[in-house]
Amino acid sequence: MPDIHEAIEKARKTLGPRVAIVGHHYQSDGIIRHVQISGDSLELSQKVAAIEAENIVFCGVHFMAESAALLARPGQKVYLPAPDANCVMAQMTPAPLLDAALEKLCSGGQKVLPLAYVNTSFAVKAVVGKYGGAVCTSANAERMMRWAFKQSDKVLFLPDKNLGRNTAKQLGLMPEEQLILDVRGKGSRIGSITPSAKLLLWPGLCAIHARFKLSHINELRAKHPGIKIAVHPECPPEIVNASDAAGSTSFLIRFAQETPDGAVIAIGTEINLVRRLMLQHKGRITILPLFTSACSDMAKTTPEALLSCLTDIISGQGRHTPVTVDEQTAPPARAALNRMLDACRS
């Protein structure tokens, strides 16, 4: 029986320039070894728009493939090797509930501009675009929040309250200027917003980064005096505040690259990336995981799933069908994404 990785490479070579395999940093090494383009959410959004291949195989989760489908050229097809790979955080904002909440918030002439983390569904991005809002990633959240406040006195950040609060601190917003919304009961619990509340926060979070605790930081500092700790900004604010640095997955990669030889660091994010960095810098620096936290949805994209997807593209049949978006509601969603890309180019 041929090695599965050999079979994947054979299928990729059969497709040649007709296929581009892209993958998020949180994918396993068994997937990353086959991707032609890797990156964080911002990098992949920027790079997908320039891909010319007829077929884009997106090794990640569903909202990422949806974003790729939104940015794809006419005739291009986007495939998700694991169709059931979703994102818990993205599911915390149902589009109808967001629409109802924004309608209520904007009633009476008050303007509230939504700023959606890229970890949201296509339907949510469409609602955000309808209200003139934009998308952001962890790499450009500060830049995009500044952009949003130039458009409106009040901004609704969704769905990650932790990224929202950590970004608010970078902008110098005080705690009393921030309000976590109560969106239960189809948004009926959203009452009048006080004038001091400039940043409204949807009560979502990343289950992977919510696992990190102050005790993890304290234990590592006790065992390794002088250790430097870097975490993802999806972590709770108390974790970010107790760390030495915080930033996107690309930032964390650079943090490891720029660490002086012989140093000891800890990284708090999804374990696949941490382990990859540990191997890449083995012998030069010591990298420790802040805590082992794995994303079960990212893990659904296995080498077997990737091979099956490529085989289906070659044969033109099978369970893998292109990820599509409703073109009737696509314009506002595409506008929300493009506002981010335009702002990052300026």
C-alpha cells in the first residue's frame, strides 16, 4: 500500500497548476507539509485573492473556506477537505440574532458600527456589511478598530469579547467605556446603552484560548526564572496582561524567530503551531507550551481527508463539493471583507 503522503503528492502533481493547497498555521504537520501557502487568517485572506488555480483546497475550518469562496475569482472552486470542520467561536453569533440586536441598537437614530472578527460565518459577515461594518483578524484588530471608530462613535465588536477587550486596551479605552452585551432571548435583553459605552462586545470567546490560566503562567515563571511568555490575543485579558507579549499566530512565529539563542520562552496558542515552532528552533532556544490546548475542528483535516478531497477533484465526483456562498447576499459580506483588505493596503 503506498504511503498516504506519497499518494497526496501524486494527486497534487496530477492536478498540477489546476490546484492550490492552502492551510492555516493550526493544521497538523501532516497537512502543512503538503500546503503551498500557509498563514494566519489575514495572510490567507490576502493571498487567496491572488491565487490563479482553478481549485483551491482550504485546509482549515468552514468560515475560512467561506471567506476564500467570497474572494475567489469567477470560475474558481473552493474545497474544504473536512466539510464538518467548524469553529465554536463562529457558531456563537447566529446571523439572525446579530441582525435583531443591531436593529435594536440602531433604533432611534443611534449609529452602532459592527466590526466582526474573521472567525464568523458568511451570513454574519453579510449582516455586518449591511450595516456598513468590516471584518478584522487578530493581526489587524487594532488597526480595524481605529478605522471603525472613525466611522462611528459606538462600535460593536464580535464575537470574541477577549480579543475585543485586549484590543480596546491598545486603543486606551477605559473599562467603563466597554460593555459586554446580554444577547439572550433573541436579543430582547439588550437595553438602552449608556453614553459612556463606546465599545459594545458580543459575549463570545475561543474555547482553545480560554483554557489558559494564570496558574500556568505562574508555574512556568517559578520553574524557569527569566522565561518570556507570548500568547494569542484571543486569551482572556488577565492572561495577556500577565504575559510579556501578545499577538497573532504570525506574530508568535516572529517572536520565536527573534528570540536570542539560549533563551527559554513559552507560547500560549493552539498546540500544533507550538510544537512546530519547538521543532524548528530545537537546539537554538527552548520553547514550552503554556498549556496543551488543541482545536478538535482543525484536527478534522487529516491526510486521509486531504487525499480524498484531491481524488474527488480529479475524478469530478465524490462527497467533496465546492464551498459556495449565496450570491444574492454575497455583496455586503464581500464588502465587509474588502473594507478590511482596503484598510490594510492604505
